[in-house]
Amino acid sequence: MPFIEPSGLEAKELLPGWVARFFHSAHMTFSYAEVAAGAGVHLHHHPEEEVWHIVDGSVEMTLAGETRVVSAGEAVVVPSDVEHGARAVTNFRAIVVDHPVREFVAGISTR
């Protein structure tokens, strides 16, 4: 599947107000996320390295105890097994990439 049209992928609600569409390469999982203002994900960690690229809006990210608002055009690199969480300041859209492939996010299959 070398050409992807994310809008045609199944939308999965991971948490209230947090919807994502997933696809995979051989070594990475890609998530196109649309998140409502106020929605968030608790502090957690996982073995996959994760990169968030904020496309629209703003999100408050906590990474290894430091909290910062990240806005459209900015990115966050979450190293493997480092505690992080997020809360939408405004509605936001992000592309989140995990390496290696991540089979589940918030208990939901990425397949």
C-alpha cells in the first residue's frame, strides 16, 4: 500500500474526543489524529519511540515532567519508555508516528 488516503481509513475513537486513523509501513505506525478541545490522554509510557507533528491547533504536552504548549507546525519527539501525556488546548490535528510498529493504542487495534 504505497499510496495512502488517510481520510478513507477507518476512524477509531481512542478516547472521548480523540479520533485517529491508522496505517503502517514495514517498521512504523502512522496515526492521523483529530482531537477536540479539552480531550486528553493520561500520563503513560510505552516501548515505542513516538513523534508528534501538530498540523492544526494547540496541545499541552507533558514529557518527562516538563509541560509545554505545542502548536501547528511544531513537533515533539517522545523517546522510548519516557512518561508523557497530552491535553488539547484547542481542537487540534496531529500526525503521530511510532517506531517500531505499534499494534494497540489506548487498547484499540491499529489494524
